[in-house]
Amino acid sequence: IMLLDAHQRDAEGQWEQAKAAYQQVIELAPELFEPYYMLGLYHIGTDEGQRYFEQANERHPRIAEPYYWHGYVDYKNGHPERARPYLLKFVEVAEHDPLEAEDGRIRTAGELLVALDQGLPFPYPDTQP
């Protein structure tokens, strides 16, 4: 029920209440993937967000999105060496899941991996994750 409450608050734009509700879900059911992923999105671009994405991956390694955002943010924040394994894992997981609707992100991850291979800086500097 608390997870549904957190989703409802998120959908209504009650961000602080949603974050608090997701945190409560973690305290009651730390094995769940979703509250970690959602908190990662709330804190995207920060070390805290990266930690939440990592925890989401630990709980459900066959869901692709946290790998994508972790790699994207690492590259954007100037850590290309840390970005590569997350982007590769994202592509691996997303391409092997017929339910994933990740074509756009798979394409972007591929572009980022090419840029990494060429030693280029992050190719989308003016974008928000």
C-alpha cells in the first residue's frame, strides 16, 4: 500500500512526499527494486542518485533502466571509465528483454559507447538526464 501511495504522490507532483514515501517503503521492504529506482530518478545527476541506481540493480539486475541512467550520468559528469560497463550492461539487458520498449535508449547508449571508444567528451552537454 505504501508503494502505491508513493506512486500516487509522484503522479500528483508531490515530490517531497513521494520521496519520503519511497524511503518508508525501503525501510519496510528493502528487497524491492522500485523505490530505489524512483529515488535514483529524483536524485539523478548526483552521487546519491548513482547509489540508488546501484541498489536498484542489485535488487533486480534484469531491469535495464538503472544501468542506462547510471552510465549516462557517469559519462555526463566526466567519468567515462565508470560509464562504459553500465552502458554495456544496459544494452545487454534491454536487447534481450522482449518487453522492453527501449529502442531510443538503446540507440543513445550505442552512440555514447561509440563516443567513449573514440575518447570524445560527453556528446550531449546541454541535455538534462
